[in-house]
Amino acid sequence: MPLSPAALADRLAELIAAVPAEPGAAALRVAVDGPELPGAPGATGPLTVAQALTERLPALSRPAVVVPAEGFYRPASLRLEHGRTDPDARYSDWLDAGALAREVLDRCGPRGTGEYLPALWDLDRDRAARLPHRPAPAGGVLLVPGSLLQGLGLAFDVVVHLRVSPAARRRRVPEDRTWELPAFDRYDDEVDPTALADAVVLADHADRPALVLQNRWS
């Protein structure tokens, strides 16, 4: 049944708030995985959903922070080595998954230091962000919104996948980003992110998402 974006965020916040972090972990590590596409007001993109959750989780006794995966993209010299419109590079070369694990997910896990790095790389200036590590919210939730996050061995405790069908991606993607589409097609074929996720948001229509629960919540 379709929901409003606000009702979707309410339901996801309730589900996530009920999941405890692993014993000894500083925070529950949650991926919000999916393509960032333009849409109607309240659109269900990863960053939008993650920000909505941070507004709701504290009221459920779970403080939350957002650490966008884009802050762990590689420098332009590496990311764009094969050009600015290479879908294979978009699929495999943009995200420094090792740095995201080392500086965020592992540090907030059971044997970590209990702190995280907000960002490693400043994309706008294409230089190191030079930010200090911050303490994870005690008993809280660390949300990592981004694209193509599954299938990399990253230590997420919960995964929310925003499922946008190939047809809807082609309909909604801006013309200057159509070159990215083969990367998302490949992701669907090789990783099958819908099958791996704990919650799937059917987001073909940005203002009328639907929620499907599986794995942890099925």
C-alpha cells in the first residue's frame, strides 16, 4: 500500500529504533541505499530518507547521525581516471569502501573506538576534508545514505534499499546523468540489492513510496 514520504519515515524509524546495536558496538549501523534522483517534494532519495529518520529517531530514544557515503568518494584523479562518464568506473571506482569501513563502520562496531569520521574527502574542493573524528551517539543510530552500497562486504547491521525500477530510473534521471544508468542496471543484475536488504522501499513514484519488509523483519 502506498505511503506518504512522512508516513514512510515514521514507519522506518519505528522499525530501526526497535533494533539494538550489537553487544559492545557504539551504534546501530544502517545503510540507506539507492539512486539519488529528482522527484516530487518529499522525494524518497537516500539522503532525504536518512535526514527524515534523524528527525524522528531521537523521539524514540535513539539519537542519530548521518554520514553520507559521498564523503568517502575517491579523489577526482582516481574517480574520473577513465573520464567523467564511464559507467564501469561509477559502479566500482567511485566509493572508497575500505575507507568507509575503516573510518566509520568498523569504529562504531563491537571492537571499535566508538567514534566516526564525518567525511574523508571534500568533493566540491577535491581535497581532503580534514575533519576530526566524532563520538558516535551512545545507544544511537549511524545512518549512511548512498548508492551502490551493497555487495561490498560493509558491516551494516540494517539495510534499507530504495528500489527504483530501470524504467523509472530512465524516466526520472536528468539527461546529463543518463550515462550512470548502466551502473545501476549492473548493480541490479550482479548484486540483487532488493534480495539482500532488510527493508525495500518501492520508490518508482517519489511521492507515493511503498514499504516491503523482508530478512530481519519478514
